[in-house]
Amino acid sequence: MSGLSFEIRNPIDSGWYADPEARFYNGEYIIYATKSLPFDEQKNQVCWTSPDLTNWTRHDDIIDMSGFPWARRAVWAPTAVEKNGLYYYVFATNDIHSEAEKGGLEIAVSSDPTGPFRALLDRPLVNGFHNGAQPIDAHLFKDDDGTVYLLFGGWKHCNIAVMNDDMTGFVPFPSGEIFREITPADYVEGPCMFKKDGKYYFLWSAGGWTTGTYHVNAASAPTPFGPFDDHYEILSTGDSTIANGPGHNGYLHIPEEDLWLMVYHRHENGLTDGNARFMCIDLMEFDENGRIRPVNMTRSWKYENGRAIPG
């Protein structure tokens, strides 16, 4: 019988936050997120830690922004990965719309997974537009062999690149290209990747982020490069009476239970401000063919004795 027991209460914080990335480091669950504010007020980011998935502690302003003097606004969508005992942290700045603007994707590093994260470079990691993708919404995926991939992209295009050993840049593909486009159908933003049973699962957000049309799609392939053709919707407003417009997800995997959790933001019904986004966690299950079942949004639920129990 399973010894794991926890209770999820959604949202996990009453404040407005978005674009979560989730990890398990140093014995704690960690969720990194954007402060869901007007763009000009988005100047740092937050994370939460929990030893048990029930009780969460928020840590504010986890980036040392003095190392990014060009970053003025739109500090968006964090992602983190451990490599060789350090924690690397990528996020977007300035919502750039041309290569004449400085910003894009930044990289920072810390010896602690909760920061403070300090600049690794004296320039953005990605300051350009490649294959039509705006440099936002990064996701770091670490494969079984230790290779770290960077996925990113807005404006309905998604790229993948291979990080070099010191995380300061990229390893070219055999063709010489640095950024390879892997955009699936109905892609807008928010890429996320994980590996399960030898397959690479690619999740992404579509629709409008301020509205109830926002949702998450999924597909899988035998390599991280796809093709991700057979996509299907896994998280949406549906017939929910408690929330709408869920998306931009991360995930947690608890291997001893083979338990998968979807971490995402959503809008509460009755609130019309597009920035009114809230951090939530719900169960992610797979069918007998390895497809992700539709994720049900909840107010609360429990896990005990090896099974999930509705709240």
C-alpha cells in the first residue's frame, strides 16, 4: 500500500500568477511562475516550495535582476534545470518584437533551486527571431542521457535547440542549424516536454491567453524532434463551472507512485481581467494506449492509499 498522502487545494495561492514550471529538487517540490501583472510591472518572478504537495511557501523576487540591466518589463515564463550540481534558469524579458530591441530569452544560474538566480551571460541567450518564433516561453528538457534541450517560441512557432555543456549557448545540429522548428498544428505558445515509456510527450497551449479559449494540446513521438502530428486536446474549459481558459502548463512526476500531475494556470469564472490567472495542480492520467486523458479541473482533491480522491 502506498505511503504517499497529500491534499491539493486549488489555487495554491490567492495571488495572480501564470506560466508555471514545476520541478523536484533537494527533497522539495518547486513551482516557478510569472507575476501576472501589466507588462510594465513584470520585473521579477516567484517560486513556491513544498515538502509534501499540501503546504506551499512562496519565495518572491528570486532573480538578481542587476545582471540584466536591459530588462525593463515583461519578465515572463520561467524554466529551470539542474546540471552538474547547479540550477540554470531561463526566462523571457521585454516582449521584444524586433532584433533591434535587446531582450528575448535570458539565462541565470544558482547553487540553490530557489535562487537567487544571477546572470550567466552579459547578453541574452536568445535575442533573435528564428523560424518565425518570438523568443518567449522557454522550456528546458533534460533527457535520460543528460542532454539538455531548450524549447521556446511564441507567434505560433516553436523551436528546439541543444544546450552546450556549460549552458552558455548551443550545439549545432549536423545540418549546421542551431534552432530546429518543431511547430505542431494548433500551436500558439507554452511548450512543455517529458519522456515516459520511451516516448517524448510534447504539450503546448493554444487559443487566446486572456480568454476561455485557452487550452492545452498534446502529442507524442519517438524523438524530441517529432513529428508531433497526432495532437489532441487534454486541458480546456469544457463544461467547468469553476474556471476557464486553463493553459501554459508544467508537470510533476512522482516516480515511486508513477504519478503525474499537471501544473497550470487558469482564470476564475466571474473575473474579467485577463491577468487574473491562478496557479493550480490536477491529476494527469494516461490511457492504455499511452495517450493523456482529459485533465479535470478541481477545487481540491486528495491522494492516499495509492489513489486520487475527489475533494
